[in-house]
Amino acid sequence: MASTRISPLVAKTPDELGRYQKRRRLVLGALFVLMVVALLFVRSARAAEDDLHERIEQIGIALMLIAILGRTWCTLYIGGRKSSEIVRGGPYSVTRNPLYLFSAIGAAGVGAMTGSAVVALAFAILCTIAFLLVIQVEEAYLEENFGETYRQYRREVPRFLPDLRLFRESNLLSVKPQMLYRTFRDGLLFLAAYPLFELIEHWQDVGALPVLLRLY
């Protein structure tokens, strides 16, 4: 079984990955805005008082909390080191991209705030597709900079969906508080979806926004 020790290798061009990640944030931010705009005109086919509608919303809140805690957990291991080290402990022992995985879970939670399981699933799928495109670019960078060390990691650990049987803990963590705080703060934006969609539902109820599509 592979060791969970963090590789001490240093990447050749960490600024290059930083540029990819900045571009990724812009693309994903634009994707999120587009999805929210689209949802201004989409509504659950179930009545707001329907038990299943409310249950889906509750599941959405749970998914967003999982995303916030999961992303914070990932940052304990990877914060500020993704461009310079191969981290193999904690969440990175079961999937190579746990930050993206938890973000996709959070996206499903945001979609669930509409009370529609279809919208929740669509949010998760769209974000996963966007993440996989970014992952391909990052994988090429990591392979170029870490060579066989990364290729071995890629062979042993799945790209996205986790294999919990592989879980291994790191012996030591080096935490950057600023990165941890920023990740937690950014994660709280998921919870902003709850009052936002409540407001959208109100506007739809009073006719301020037309409902063009109803989904279960």
C-alpha cells in the first residue's frame, strides 16, 4: 500500500498552476452566476408546502454543510501546497481531487434549494463536467513537474469518485491559517443560496418573475 507521506519535491513553475487556478475560479464563478440566473425562471413542480419539496431543501442544506466542512478538511492538508507537493494523506488518500468533489456536492445542495431533485442533479453534473475539464489541465502540469511520483499517485488513487478503502492519515500537518479561513469563508457562500432561493420563490409567487420551466 502506498505511503501517505507528503512528497518533498518542489514544482518547477508554481506560478503556472496558480494562473490555471485563477482562470478556473473565473470560469466556475461565471458558471455559477449563469445557473443562478437560469433558476430565476425555473421552479419545482411541487408546491412549496409539499413534504417532499421541503425534504429536498433539507437535504440541500445538509449537502452544503458537508461541502463546507469537507472543503475545510481538504485545506488542512493541501492549503498553499498544491503547486509544490504531492499530498497523499487524509482526503487525498481516497481521491485525487477532494476539493472538487466537495464543491460538486455543495453545488447539488444549492440546486436542491429549489425543492427540485432534477435541478440538484443538474447542478452537480454541470459542475463535475467543469471540474473534470480543469482537472485534465492540472494533471498535465503535475505530471510534468513531479513525473513518476505523480504517475504512481494517479495509478493508485481515483481521479474523482473516492475509494474509502484507501484512506490513510498523514503523520504531520502544516496548516496555513489564512488559507483555512479563506476556504471556510468561501464555503459559507453555499449557505447564501438558502435565503436567495426563498426570495426567488417569493418573487415568483407574486408574479415579479415568470416561471418558464417546472421540474421535479
